[in-house]
Amino acid sequence: MTRTVYVLLSFVVILIVAFGCSSGNSSPVTPQDISTDIPTGEMEAESRKLLGVWNLEFDAESLEAIVTPSRLANTHYQVKYLIPTPEVVINAYHPNYVVDADVTLTNPFTFDAYDIRLILFTDDESHILENPDCWTGLYDIPAGMPINPFKAYAKDEPNRVFAGGTNHTENLLVFSPPGSHPIQFAIDASFPVNCEEPYEITDFNQGVLYDEIGYSTDIEITVRDWQDDANEVKLYCPEITGGTLLTFDQIDPDKWQAEIINETGALSGEYEGYVIATSSNSGTLALYDEVAIIVNHGVFDPINPEIVASLHLMDFARTVATNGNYAYVGEGDNRADSKMKVLDISNPVHPEIIGQVDSLWSFDIFHQGDYVYLSGDKSSDSTLEIIDVSNPETPFIAGSIEIFGYPCAWSVFVKGDYAYVACGFNGLIIVDVSDPTTPAIVGEVDGMNATDVYIQGNYLYLAVVSNLMIFDISDPINPIETGVVDVYSSRLTIDGNLAFVIERTTYISIVDISDPSNPEVLSQLVAPYDAHRAVIKNNYAFVGSDEGIDVIDFSDPTQPEFVERLFTENANMIEIQNDYAYVADQMGGFLIVDITNPTDLILQGGVPIIKPSSIEVKNDIAISDNGISGCAILDISNRNDPQVLSFDLTLNPEEIIIVGNYAYFAGNKLTILDISDPTNPETISIYDPPELFHCIAIQDECIYGGTNNDYFIIVDISNPSEPELLSQIDTCTKGIAVNGDYAYVAATEEGFKVIDIHDPINPQIVGQVFTLDAVDVVTDGYYAYIADFEEGLKIVNISDPANPETIGQEFIDRPRSIVVDGDYAYMALDSGALKILNISDPSDPFVYSMIETEGATYDVKVERNYAYLADLDGGLKIIKLW
């Protein structure tokens, strides 16, 4: 048993209290044929007798054992009940600090005993009995573990009788690190009444358990108790059952049975489980034993693959409004497929989409009361749409109105019963929304190209391309112009006596509007590229643009200055609430930014776009790019409901690989992240390669990469914080597989190449096979499986790496990626499908099954009975294969 189980066992001890019975002795039943020749008055009727406690010290050089009696504080022994000092003979002292010793016990009495046990106390110096029979909580020592391992004696005698005047020997394997103090152990027995806990857990058997979530099998175990009153048996194996205690059912006096379910999707291998058994009179005192649970890799038939989850989340987030714990996001990249999504933002780190409705292609959004107002396009017509969000989980369109034709309804602002829409060359349109189900146009101001509208008090501010216009709307349907200032304007926001006016590609102007009849430009800044609307908090303006979020300090509005930038792909619209900015990023998704310190913005959370072109899966973690910008780490422990744990907008990888606790992202740069905490990944290093990485493979402590200018390079990552270029050779590299001393390269029109990498300083091309457009490759050591964009699947015999030979081929339409698992190859197709080929005969592969997807698929990974597909249009697809 490894010492790492101690914490688990401590946890089990705590859990066992919850189902233990009250302590106390029942009427014991003397085991058959046990002698009752006990001197009257010498032994009290107690469940067990402590026959002594000793200190055991090993001398590694002389192979001698020193055994001395131990007197624990506040303990007094009746010495006439103690047995002679046990005899310890050391057989060997192994290099791993395990002492192999035989320990002989002698019964000096004239009467028999039974259930003699040597209990070794595990302590804070890591002493442990490596070959215990079982574990017990009967005795303990200060600073020791709550349960301790023991060896039982006279196990081969009927009813474990340890006859008077006899001795028995057991072999002990004791871990004893050098320099440690003596080990304490105790001997105890029953004279003649019985131990309270069961005395033996044995004969564990299990059926076949596969590495598939939900797969189950029966397990059976024998628990023996002197009084036949074992009443509860449980199993603790969190790696398989997920941390809950599994309860057995009693099927005969000694046999117990349970159904174990692979709740976690545990991979094939051996797992330690812990059986806990109690008796009706044992109270919280339990017997413990470890068992080995085997999970097998299933070999199944992927004849009917089925999509069980499709994760797309956001799609071109364009507009955002907030209200308390809710955010409303208008999204979509076209007029035919746009939505308004409702998100619960009560936890800014993990916002959750809770409702959505098909809507127009929004250019602006405004929230008031139970309604959200969207202005934009629907079937090429400018439209105002009113959505009822009184129940955030079931929003619905209450009403809408067409506002002339093209161009778009660029902006909307609602005050009371009226919505004011900036509608391009159609000017300002006023809509009565007192009845949201039947909105009606009641006024307009034409003659200008209106692009944005904002209301403060009784004044309406209108951006009209070359001017900022101010209107008095004391009469809501009859605006009266009060002032105008010549300033480039496409978007605007108001803060007290200041207007922030943005012309997307030129200036951000700060205008004094304290006198609505005479607005005055105070200052101008060069705008970030393609700047959008600003939002204000305190003396800071937060400006969204195609370059991210820029912060302007305008505490002196005559001399504003940029003080911070947070990179995002396209911050189209920003809304501020409390200490957070909520961002509709057209390419990155819905973002939440901590703005507590405006000069140090922190991406807090959000809902990214998932339009992947590359994906990696390991155990319960998947990492996906979004095909545009950024990368998300996902929890896929529930394959039917993957969840975003974290994401990073600065990453845009061509390929992702996970090895241990590190994720490697290949793209413009090689980025290495520590993902031991996937909710908070940490950048370890960023390596700037000679060229953009197309693909990577990892073996040992090297990365093998292919660049866009036809280089195969090798990078030393033995120190992940300081990657170092070792070598490069001139060859096209679109896909790489590494096995042993060779790298196998898909080299597009240059074909398939074999590179000798046994000396990573001096790699050499040693073999080649012609293909038309090899884009990806995998290998099992005997064969290379090539995805050729023009020719489909090609299988190459690489038993002689210097002379690779094509032995099989099957035409597949435009494959981009390939993985092999057992007798099957899985190919992601640019034409929009996953095809599964049977490759059990490498000379005769054939299409076995397939599943169509919404768009072009760029990458595929297979783990256990699931395929993970990067569908650029349809998002991340999780496909159950069997």
C-alpha cells in the first residue's frame, strides 16, 4: 500500500462515523473448538486484550533488530498478561528502505487464544506495513494515523486458534526510512470473547469493468465475523465511483455483493479501493482492507456514431445590455441566424446562458423594465424589435416594427413610452412603445445621416457623421434642435456635462455640453483602429475597438490620455455595472472584465465563441480554439454537457497538445501553459519561433514543429520556462507524428517523409513516399496513416523507415485530420463529416461509418468511446462512438 492512501483513509474514517453503530458488547459466541481453559479471575470478560506494546528499531548495517517494551504515557499494563518479547529476524534490507523481517510470537500461557494480531502503528515518519492483512482503528498512538495495518497470526489454524505453548511466524515488509525513530507495534488477542469488529476481509472478485462512463459490473467480497453479525460493508474508490461510498448487499452470512459503476469514466488500469466493514456491536470501530479494482479498455464497434453534445455558445457577439444579475447579448453574423441570449452574470467568473430567442441582426440594444429593445436588420429591413424578458429563461418577441428600408437602424435609446432610433439616412425615428406588442412610429427628424443616439434628462444627443446635434425633447414626439457642433461622430456617450464623440477611424472628441445651445470641443485623441462606443465610470472612459479595450483618463478633459489597453479581438460594445465591464466582442464572445483598477484591466470570465479548428483532449479536460481568436479550456467530465472553465483571447493556436500538467499551443508563438488548475492556467513561457507553427508533436523533452515557410524544427523543452531551438531543416511540414528515433511528416505536395531524429541536433531525412497533398499523419510504430487532402487515406509500411512503402489506400473527400484507435481510423473532412474507416487489414481499408456535421471539420481527437470534432461552423462536437 502506498503512503499516499493515508489521507484517503483518514477521510474514510470520518465517513464511517456516519454509518457506524453504537459501541458495546453483545453476547459473544465462542468459536467452535476454542479452549476455554482460562484461570478463573485472571481474565476479565472484555472484547480484546492488549498483550504488549514494543519499540522496534532496525540496524541496516548489521541486519539486527532491537525490540524493547514501550510504556506509553498514562498507560498501565497488568504485566502478567503480557507475552514475551517477539523475536524479529531481518531477512533483507532493500534499497527502497523496505525491511523484510520474520516476526515470531509465542503463547506462554497454558490456555488457547485466538485472533492474535500484530498491529504496526503508522506515524508521522512514514513508517508503514507494506503487506498488511487488514487495517483497524482499535488502537492508536499520538501523531499516528487513525487506522493502522496489522498482520494476523495462526491464520492457517481452525478458527485462528493460537494454542497455548505454541508459536507462529509471519513475514513483515516494513517501510522504514533512514534516520527515523523506532517503530511502535502492539500485540492483541481475544480471550475468549470476540473482537467487536469483523476479523477478516477477503476473496474480492469483480466482473469486467470497461473504461466508459456509466459502464457497470458486479463486485463480491467475503467478510468474516466471529459472531456472524457483520451488518454493513462499503467501498471507497473515488477514482471510479466519484467519491461516494458504495454499499454492498449481503447475499449470505459471509458474502456481500454490489454493482460498481464507472461514474468518472476512469481509464483502463488498476485502482486502489478500500473496503470498510462493521458489525452490529462494533459501533464506529471498523475493519478496513484495500482491494485492486481493474478497469479494462473496451474494444467496441463504432457502427452508429451519435452526436451527444454540440458546444457553440456565442456567435459574433455584437451588442450587450445589463440589468442586475442578467446580461442580454445580441449575436449573429448574418440576418438569417441571429439571436438574443440571456446570461446569468451573478458569478462573473462563470456566467451562464439561461435563455435565448431568435431575433434580428442587432446593431444596438437597450434595456428598460421587463423589455429589451433591439435595433438592426431583419431580412434587409431596418427594424425595432421588443423582447419580453420578464422571465429570463424564456424570452419572447413581444412586438416589432419595420422602420423604412435599408440602411440599418444603427442605434436605439428608450425613455418612458418612446424609443428613439438613429436610422442612417432616414434620420431619427420616434416610436411609441407604450404597448410593446404594437409599437407605432409617431415622429421623425429627417435630413441627416443619424448613426447614434443618447438621452440625458430632457436632451437628446444625435451623432450625424460630421456633427453632434442636440435636441430638446420636453415634447417627446417633437424634438427641437438647440445646438450643434462640428465634430466627426459615429458613436457617442454622455457623462454629466461632457459628451464623448467617436469617429471610428479618426478621433475621439470630448465636448462640453454644459450649455446645450453652445456645445464646445475641449480636446481630441487619435482613436484606436475602428473604435466603437465608449462607456464611462468615474473619470475614465472605456473604449471598445478592433484592438481591444482602451481606457482614457479624462480627469482633465482638456488633456485626456490613454492609460491602459486590454487586448481583445473586436470589442464591439461595452456595458458597465459596478466593478465589471461586460463586453460584446464580435470575434471573442461575451467577456467580463474586472475594472476595479482602470489602469490594470483583468479578464475575469465570459462565454467565448467556440468555432474550433483545433482541439486536444486528455481525460476530463478539452482545449479548443475558437477558429477566430482565443482558446477555451473545457470540463468534459459530463460528455453530454461540457462546461467552459477558462479562456484566453491572446492564444490563436494551429495545434494544441497536452502532456501532463502542461498544454502546448502552436501558432504565431509557442506558448506553454501550466493547466494543473484549469480554471486558472498560468503561462510558463512564450517562445517566438522563426516562423508560424502549423503543427507540433512532443516526445520526451523535445517539441517537433512544422512552420509555414517549410521548416521542420526541433525545440528543447526540458526546461519549460526556457524553450531552446536545437535544429531545423528545410522541408514542408503540415503534420507530424513522432515514434522512437523517427519523425513522420505530412509534407503537402512534397509527400510523406521520414526524418531520423535520434540526434536532435542533426536530424536527417531518410525516407519518402509520394502523395499529392499530405496534411496530417499518425503512426502506431508499424504503419503510418496519412490524411491526403486529394487522395484520402494512405497507409504506409514503415517497418523499414528508410524505405517506406504504401500498402493500402481509400479515397476520402478532403480529409484534414486523422487519428487511429485500435482497428479504426477517424478522419475529419473539410466537406463536413467524420468518417470512420476499418483498418484491421492495412492493405484494404474501407469506410465503416460516418456522421455529417454542420460545416467544415478541421480536427478530431478520440478518447475511449468518444470522438471530439472541431467543426468550424457548428462548434465543438462530442460524438459517442459506441
